[in-house]
Amino acid sequence: MSERWWRRATLATVAGATLTATSFCLNAGAATAEAQSSSAQAPLPTLPALPALPSPSLTVSLPPVGPPKVTLPPIKPPTLKPTLVPSATASARPDTPPATAPPTSGKPPPVGVSAPPGIDGPMVSPGSALALIAGDPGADLYPQPPVDAAVTPQARQVAALSDVQHRIQYLENILARTRDDLTRVQRGPDPVLQLLTSLTAGGDADASLFAVADSSEVVDTPTGRAVALSGAITSGQTELVRRRTEEARLRQEISRRVRTVPALAAPARTVAPVGESRLGRPLSGRLTSKFGTRLDPYYHVWQLHPGVDLAAPIGTPILAAADGRVSRAGWYGGYGNYTCIDHGRADGQRLSTCYGHQSKLMVSPGQRVHAGQVIGLVGSTGASTGPHLHFEVRLGGRPVDPLPWL
């Protein structure tokens, strides 16, 4: 009996506790839902600010790390060989070197007697002379000093002579080249040309060739080319004769005026007369080449020879032709060791004498010299084929024939 009652009491207690817990949970859920609905309408209370907590600071010291040292072997720049570009005006002959422009400075090549080191001056090599003349038949292979303006009648006459002489040089080189071209054409296998050449040998070949040239069939043949070249030669020769006549006239007029130079010299002391001549002879050598256009013995092309050549052994003293001041003394291209002396004014122009191919210079620029003073020694420097003195007389910087002055 007591045991049954105990069981009932226990079950009742458990059931009551369960109901009480269930009721509490329901009430709590309802309160939570009410609180959520009311929170949407009423602001939440402000929570008190919490003090900031200090953040721990960590100090870490690391040893410095340096970059690794790398040693590379030295790099040598590559050696480049210059590319040689052949000149368009180079000679077609296999034994002729390519054309090169004359250098404007530097040590000249050892021609004849070598130039002292360190002396500047343009120099044309023998191998490039033909190519230079082929490109410009009137080119000067020897350097020329500057000239004065031709403002007086005498100066204009000397300038006209210089222009005519350079025109003669141009025509001579053109004719020499045209004759070579005609010779090569005549050696061709054209039977008509060979027949005409044999028939006209010793006669008027040009007239017979021009008679054949009337036919249009021979224009583009060796015969036609030979006819054209022959016509060019005839025309050039006619022009050359006219120019030489003009040159002779100008030279006679200039030489005639030389005889009156002492009366025109201002002042008279600027020209030192020696006997009845206007200038003294620089030496007593034999005349081997005159003034004028000639086939240059060194370059083998037509060039204006602006002075006279006097043969003498190497070491022969060279004398100043008159009083004056040295305006140039040093290496000067094809002239080799070259000296020029300014003697003042004569015939209304600046008068100077120049001396080329010396083996030794014995004066310096700016030095005063007297007539008969030794200024150098005979040699064969520059474009020279043997020992001699190249002697020039220049008016206003332009060359004139020295013989009337001596």
C-alpha cells in the first residue's frame, strides 16, 4: 500500500514540474516576441563605451642583409672592319686604286723626300689623279693660295688669263679621254669601221666618217660611235685653238706691262730691281719646263704649270728674288716644301714669289728677308720627278709667267 502511494506521489510531482517548466518556456517566448516587436519602434539603449585596450607592441631587430657580390669578367667591344665603298669615278683599270678625295689635313705621303711629321697639307696620290680628272677635267691637283678681288684693269686681265688657262686644261683632258674612247671603238670587230679606218688613213678621216653617219642604220653601231667621237674631237680642237690664241694675246699684254712696273710700283722699295730686271734669279739652274698648261710629268694628266722649273742639284741654295716678308713656309701638297714671299704691290696688285719642292726650309712665316738671302735648299719633295726648283710669280695671288720678270 505504501509503495503504490509512493509511486503516485512521484508521478504527480514529475507531472507538476513538467507543467511548470512548459508554462515558463511559453511565457518566455511570448516575452521575447513582444520585446522584438517593441524594439522596432523604440530605440535601443546606448551601451556604455568601453575603454580602449592597449595593443601590444612587438619590436623585432633583424640583422641587415647585404646584396650578394657578383664579379663579371670584362667585356671587350667587338672589332669592326670598315666597309670599303668603291668610288663611282674610279678608274676601270685593274692596276689603278679606287679614287679618294684629297685629304684636307694630316701628314702627306712620302713622295720624293718625305715631309716632316706634323706638317699639314693636301696631297693627291698618283693613283687617284686619273679618277679625279675623270670626274672633273678642270680639277687642280696642286693646292692654290687665295686670290684677291680683281678690281683694277690689270687685275681683271690677270684673272682673265687664269680663266683661259684653266679652260685649256679642261679641254686638253677632255680631248685626251675622247681620243682614248675612239681608239677602243676602232679596235672593235665592226668591218665597216675597219674599212673606213683603212681607207681614210693619212687623209681626212673625219670627213669620210661623217659622210657615212648620214645613214640611220649606223647610229647605234661602233661606226656611229666612232663618228660621234670624231666629231667631238674636231669640235674640241677648234675650241682649243681659239683658247690658245686668246691665252697668247693676254700673256703678251701682261708681259708688255711688266716692262713698266718700276714706274707703277708704289712704293718703289716694294720691288727690288736687279740690273734691268724686276726680280733677281733664285738660282742659275737650267730651264726645264715653262709656264702654261702641260701634261704633268708626275700625275700624267693635263695641268696648269703655274711657274717655271729650274734644274739644280739637291742642296743648291735658293735665293729670295726681292725684299719682302715670308707669307708661307711649310709643306703644301704637291709643291712639297713651299715658301712664298710677299713683295708689296706692283702693277696695282700684290706681288709675291713662291718656291717649291725644297729639301730644307730656312725661313719661317712673318720673317723679313732681303733680295739674295738664302731661304732654302733645292730638293725633290712633293709631286716631283727629280731635283729642281719650281719658281712662281703671282699677281694678286694668280700665277703669271715668271720669265718676263727675271
